[in-house]
Amino acid sequence: MTREELRKLICSHFDRCREEIIRSGEALLRMPELSYREKRTAAFAEKVLHSAGLTCRKGLAVTGARADLDTGRPGPKVALLGELDAIIVPNHPFADPVTHAAHACGHHAALNAMLSCAALFTRPEVLSCLSGSIAFITTPSEECQDQSYISSLAEKGEITFFGGKSQLIAEGVFDDTDIAVMLHAGGSNFTPSGFNGFVMKRLIFEGKSAHAGANPDKGVNAISMMRSAMNLLDAQRDTFRDEDHVRIHGYIPDGGEAVNVVPDRCVFTLQVRAGSPEAVRSASEKVDRCVHAASLAFGGRAEVRNIFGFMPLVPYAPLDEIHEANCRFIAPDAPFTRGVYRPSSTDMGDVSMIRPSLHAYFRGFDGTAHTDSFLVKDPVQAYVDSAKVLALDLADLLFGGAEKAKEIAKLHVPMTKEQYLTAMHGFSSVRRFGDAEKDKE
């Protein structure tokens, strides 16, 4: 079979299975689950992989799984990924009434595309055209929702990292892979020029309680300490370089309990994002200095806990080129964009640090991601076309002697796995300031 004949076979297969693919995507839409709790979604995916004749290794990174398909001919191993989890958006039309989880990021559609590929590539007439092998991997906890629950898993030793792909890397799931490919839902077809990495920080300010009306002078206001730290940080924003794409944002989960008591404790959860590991570390250090200064100014205590992080995503132009060509093949008149930088973050960035990776967006959705307006607008585009283009990408990589995959597998990556793990462990640290004590790491 020629390459063009295989491309036509792939598209005609998904056209014939259109209704079944849409039903599968809609079923996944209606079972949103949060990080490391994706049991129903994982079982659904494992059933589909099993129905395709594949054997799953289950329980990877708690709820993830991997199923391997070998062509019988030597060549690279391409990892095809599908994300399991949802995000908390209480007012989304398809939100779970108890957990408030909703697929307001479209993971269900991208997972559905990957599962649809598994059903196709196990067919002998398709497999006979390829070399190398495929690892179908379901990945949990990209959104890292319910951090207290994830922390409890880490405390029990069940995981090391909050991000599912980070945890899969640590468990060795990517050790024998050469390339990683996945799709993500969006409003248009495009490949980003990169994503920010980040470190998640928990800032704890401790002051001294006092009667807020009678003798506030006897207290040390933890909220004032926190506000001063943030004011100092705001004053440093012009020190952030534009090319580093720094973003700093957060919320206050604990700011006191009574209006007439000077608050002696305030907790601020902060996310520090930037476009390189070095820029993340630099911005994070500036936060720490501001916290330290505020603790000195008020004579209180402060603690900075760096909880977890993601790496920036590195684009690989040859993979982007393959994907763009296939998007144009199935939808010649649809716009396609490359070079859009995303200041948000994904743990696919972690994979891109150690393997050539594709994280491409597909159309078919309306509204804004992570809000209750993010919905499937066109089921054919969201479910069927996404499966087509993912299958075409995979076929191009492994067609014939897998020449394209062999070339891409040789591309330079920023880190070895060992360097990556060392850098990730560096995200986890505790610093304490105040009470005239020496700063301690």
C-alpha cells in the first residue's frame, strides 16, 4: 500500500465509524473526574484498548495505563498520549454535581482520538505498512486539581509528583519511547511555539493575634505581612524580561477567622510561571526575597513551600510540520497557525524536555477553556477530525521503514531523564524566615 492509499484508508475508516466515535466522545464528556481519581475514565479507556486486542499495564501513576503495539519490524517507538482528567468548573453544563469536575479543557475529546487510533492501527492492513511500535498511554492529573488530595497521595508515598506525566516519567514509563505525540482541544487548528513552566508556591505568614479594636498594637497582622510581600513583588514586575513570559497569580485559602481579631496566620497559594527553567527559578527567588523582607518589616515569621512544578514545553519543528500538513490534508480551507506562544502550562512540557514531542490543538470547540462556556461546537471536528489527524501523524512517522520517526528521534532534547528528575526535585523545598533566626533551607 502506498502512503497516499494509507492516508485515504485512514480517512475513510473514520468517516465510516463517525457515529460510533462521536458516541464514545460524548460518553467520556459525561464522566469528568479529578486528578488521580479518574477511575471510570481509566476503565473506559482500558476497555477500548482491550477491545482492540491490546493488553494494558494498569495502575501507572495511580490511574494511568499503557498498551503496546509492535509492527514486527524494527524502528522507533512512538508514544501516543491521551489525558484522563477534568477540571473544577461548577457551572459547566456537564459538571459533576458532587465534585464539580467538568471537561472544560476538552481532554475527553483528545483521549477519544487516541483510543480511536488504537482501534484502527491494530488492523493488519494498516500495521503491515508501518515499522517500529506504538505505546498508547493514558495519563492522569494534567490539571492537578484538588491539591490537598494529591498531597495526601505524596505523603503516603503513592506518588512523587503532582503532574501525571511527571509521575509517569519518574516511574520509567517513557524510558523505552523515542517520540511522544498528543492532541489538545481548542477553537482552532494550531501548534504552539512553547508553553510556560511553573512552580507552585505556598506562602505561610505567621504573626500574633490581638484584639483588633482594643489593642491592635499588641498584634502582628499576618494579612498585612502578606500584602506587603505582594506589593514588593508588584514593584519588581519591570525586572521580568518580556521574552521570559513571566506570570504570577494566586489566591488566599486562609486569611483569618474573625473580624475583630488581628489575624495571626495567612496562607497565599501562588503560581509562578515563565518560559524557561532558569526564568522560573529567577522569578521564584524574587518572590522568596519579598516574603523575607515582609517578615523582617513586621517582625513576624514566614515560610515558603515550593510544592511542585511543570517544565516549559519545547516545540519540535519537524513534528509541527507533519501535523500541519495533515490538518491541511483533511481540511484544506481551515486556518492553521504556528508560532503561538502559550503562557499557560502543561505537563507535556515535562515530556518535551526528554523526548521530541508534539502538543497540537484541534478545532471544534466554542468558548474559553477552563470556563463554563467551553463546549463542543462541531462534533465531527471535535471527535472525528481529531482522530483522523492524529492517525495521519502516526502513520507518517512510522510509514515504510519509519524514516521520519528515525530522523525525529535523533533531535536534540534539553535534558536526560536523570537531569530532569534532579531539576524537578529542586522544585520541592522549604524556606523559613523571621524571628531573627538564620534563614533555613
